[in-house]
Amino acid sequence: MDNKDAIVFSVLVIGILCLFAGVIGMNYWDAQQVRVMYQQAYAKNMDCRSDSKRSIYEVEKVCGPVPKFDDYND
């Protein structure tokens, strides 16, 4: 194996590792975005409920149901 073959092999291995790292990174990013979206919706709903001076039935009509994580997770 001469020097050029070693360089090509190294570049190929590094490229494949970068591809795998990118795929894993994108999956992590997508999961984080889902969590953030759920947390924001939950916090907004809880703020609405805590600010409301209405009965529980009226709060459900005005604020809507409490968000569930399963609704945001595909």
C-alpha cells in the first residue's frame, strides 16, 4: 500500500464517520425540537390555567386540554 492509497482510505473512513455523525446529530436535533415544542405548549397551557379565575369547566373551554407528549412525538 503506497502513500496515495493510505490517504484515499483515510479520507474514505473519515467521510463515512462524518456521515454517521451527521445522521446521529440530526436525529438528536429533531428529538430536542420535539421536546422544546412540547415544553412550550405545556408552559403556555399552564400559564393560561393559573391566570384563569374560572371554574374547571370554563378553563377547559378557554385553555384547552393539557398537552400530552405523545401528541408531539411521532
